Amino acid sequence: MNEGRAPLAPRVEGVFPWSPFADSELDQSIPRRFETQVRADPDRLAITTSERSFTYGELNRAANRLARTIVATHGDEPAAVALLCNHDAGALVAMLAVLKAGKFYLVLDPAFPLDRLSYMLADSGAGVIVTDAANKPLASRLAREGLPSVNMNEVDDGVSSENLDVHSSPDALAMLLYTSGSTGKPKGVMHSHLNVLVEVRNLTNAWCVSSHDRWLLYTSLSFANSVRTIYCTLLNGGSVYPYDLKKRGFEALPHWLQSHRITILRTLPTTFRNFMATLPPRHVFADVRLLSIGGEPMYRTDVEAFNEHFSSACVIAHGLGPTECFMVCLNYVPHGTIIDAAKLDIGSPLRDKEVLLVDESGREVPAGEIGEIWVKSRYISLGYWGDAERTRGAFLPDPHDPAVRTYKTGDLAVRAANGCFTHVGRRDFQVKIRGYRIDVSEIEVAMRAVAGVKDAVVVGREDTAGEKRLVGYFVASGTPKVTAAHIRRSIAQVVPDYMLPAVMVGIAELPKTPNGKTDRLRLSAPTRERPALESAFVAPTTATQSELARILGDILGVDEVGIHDNFFELGGDSLGAARVLAQLRKKFNVNVPMKAMFESPTVAELAKALHVHAPDAPPLVRSVTREC
């Protein structure tokens, strides 16, 4: 059914001169397009971090030296290379170097659990790890027997910095993006150079991206969100500004955005609304012209915050972009728009991406009815690395054109009469939390592997503020005795922090449907009661401790927080920690660094940290923290 097809997405006009990304430029590799930008203006700023900056010429020379180092020992044949680097300029040097060497990469986030990194490394078959000085010890722990590593900080300056004579086909594999998997293990999504270039073309032309644009890069380098930011910037001659949100929190972010005059801000709705909550009234980011925000629902209140804190020239771009397809749909909201609906539509399809809504039998549904989103295109993932069976199940061949395939997303939507789509949820047990697509069965496998856990189920639930969070339900076997805190600590060794349930609920048995399956709809919503921890509850004894306990409890959704209760064992995460620090700054006028939240995760320890970081605070703050 083709009636009601959505119109092409409108163009977001920029304030700088720009050149369209022509279709003829798709017939090349990512490095060749990048080298064109280098020749155009080698002295233009490419990357700025808190430590250093790279011009395009410097970035290209550094990538060439690293690429030649890789080729010298591992050849220029296509093969997987694992990247284990901090969230800074070095990681981008390594990405370009691997592609210049004719190989493809996967990013190992140092913040992920060791077991998960080990699995990704083994599954990819990577023959070498490229790392930096900070992560060299971790690289040594991960390396299989005989697996070499290259420390990019130790590359010989005498190695030639000229471009390599290695030419990858546009159809060659460029990267593996690992996402949550239903088998309990992450799966590698394969993307070619051409897929990335098509994504860059679509967004460049829709957003009028130019060499004058400055992009913020804060999302993990292992996910698709960062792919868009990195290559839309570097393949258009712009500047990218990596910011490690996990380490630095929201405290320095407003200054970072303003001092570097960021023009394009890509973020996730949950991160966005938590960041907005830390800002004083009428604080406006005048230079941001485009707020690209997706990965989960965006609500009316988010648009209201956008109208308050961004300039009249800024536009929201909100849509749907699965890892397997990159960006599929986009909806544009100009500044000042009043939204009547509770949440935003995901908009209309981008060029070369046909969106179908189908029922359970694969037949298209008419406008107004719910259907599963299927994406039909020449430019979607090549499939799942090393898993032909799963690839066949998710990607359907086109009987009329072997170059075209259809990806079954599992997302449900409704198409309006004008062709725009509204996302309504998931067909399966996958959920979106903070923009990450999570298969809850992977978490359930990890929970059931904990000694003392008989069975487990994980669901996504909205809290009282409307934020979706993971809730884990477990049935204890009785031997050994197990607590929610112990389960959380155990699975943290297997899954990354964004996959840790915010709440763990112990129940006598899992509810069942008449046919014996777990009835997830009958699982009771968690209460605000303090979960069972291994430490006894100790009430606050000072005004400072009481206020800190209140702040932590509000953010965690827990009525009582003891002074020795660990914030992270109560369900906190790095984003929640950033919110805590923002509240401390508002309440006590004290700037506590992000690392203090990880080093002092209890009320008692935070009270001491307030005292340490408040020597120059006003008298009222000093008198409060003196209680510590």
C-alpha cells in the first residue's frame, strides 16, 4: 500500500555556506572522502578535547602513521581490529587508521565489564588490539594468547605520514557495532563504507551540514549514535568536540557548549531532560542551531524545555534510527512550536529508506492501524557478524532486486493520513532505555547465572516521572541466601551499566499465563521501599545527611536512604550520579567532581566530600558542611 506516503523531510537551513553531498561521491571509501576534506583545508580544526586539538592535517598524518604501523605487521587485507581507547581524539585517530589500512573495526568501551569485552573480542576474531597508554593494562588482560596490541601513543614518529595506497571498495565492511542480543550475548551489526556515506549524505543534505559546524560527541564510541556524529563532522570538514559525560557529568557541559560554540547537539531524550533540569531559568544556548534527539520517546515537556533553553533559530530533529538501518525517519520541530500530543511523532522516511507497516502475517496495514516497522532499502546492515541464521531471520531478500533487503525492526508504529509515523512500542521483549536498545533476555540470562537465583524476569517500566527504567524480578532458590544488591553486583561483571536494572524485586514465584509462560503483565510495579541490602539501615543524624538522603531518594525513587547505603546498589547509574551532583550544586553551592560520586557513593561519604570541596563556599554552606 503506497497511499499516504510521507513527503520528503524538509531541509534545516544553516547559517553558513554549505555544499550538498552529491550521489556521485558515494562511490568511494570513508578515508577517501576524509582525505578530500584534508586537501581542502588542512589547517582547519578537526577535533578539540580538554587535552589537545587536531587540525585536519595533523589528524590525517597521525592516522596515516598508525595505519602504516598496522599494515607493517598485519597487512592490508580486510580483517577485524579492536579499538580500546578513551573517549577522546585518539579514538578517532584509531578509527580512521584502521579504515585507511583496509580493515574494519569494533570499539571496546573501557567502561564495559571485562567479560563482555572478552566476548566481543573473541566473537569478532580480531587479530590485533589498538589501544592507548591509559588502557594498555586492560588490553593486556583482554588479549588472547599471542594476540598483539598496538599502543598508538608509542607509534614511531619516523613512520611516513603520507596517505596509504590502500583502496577499499564502498561495499567493504567498515565496522561492527555490537548491540544487546537475545541469546545472552551481544551481536555484531555489520556496516559497509557505503552505508556510512549514505547516512552522511542524507543528514548533510537535510541539515545543511558545513565545515563551520561544531558537533558535541558524548555518547559511547561503540554505538551508532557516535557514528553519525563522527563521520557527519569529519567528512564535511567540521569540528568534533568529544566530551566524556560519564567522567565529567553535567557540571562542565554548559560551559563546554558555550565556549566552543557548539552548533549541532546530538543527544538522547533521557540525557536531554536530565541536563535541562540542571540549568537555571532562561539559560539559553545561543549557538546550537540543531538539536538532534532520538533513540526513545520525546515528550511535550521536552519541547517546552527546548523552547526555554535554545534560541529561536534552533530546530529539533527527532526520529527513528535502529543500529541495523541507521536513520530511517525524521520529524522536525521549529523553536516556539506548541505540541498538543503527549509525545512527538518520529516523522517521515528519509531518502532511500522505505518504511512499511505490516501485521503478523507480513501484510501491510492501512493508515491508522498498528503495525511492525519494516525498513526496505539498499543501504541497511550487511547482517549479524558470524550469525547467518539470525541474519536470515531479521533480513528478508527482495525477490525483484538482490541488492535490496528488508529489515524487520520489531518496532510498532501507526501511520497517519499524511504519511508521518508515531512510534507506539516494541513487538518483542526489547526495550529502549536512555536510547540503548536492550534485549532483556540478555540480562535475565545473567541474573539466572547468579548462585541463589532460581528464576528471573526483566521488564521496562515507567517511573512516576515518566522515565522508563529496567526492573528486575527474581525468585530466590533459598540456598545460598541472595540479596538484590548481590545480584546487581554479580551481573555488573557481565553487562554494562546501562543494562543494570534500576530496581530489583524479590518475589515468591513468577506469574504464569494459562499456557505456562511468564505473564509479564501481572508483575506488580515496584514500590518506593528501600530494597534489601547487605548493610543495615542507619538513619541520618545531621541536617546535611538528611538533605543528601532526600536528594538521593528522590532520584532513585526510594523513600528511605540510609547513610551507608550505596547509591549504585540502590539502582543508581552514571546519569543518576550526574543528577545528584547537579542537585548538590543547587542546594549547597558546591561543585563536587563526578569521580567523587563513584569514590563516595553513600550519604556519609558524600557529606565528607561536600566538606572537602567547600573551603571557598559561602558561610551558610560552610556551616552546614561543618557537621561532617
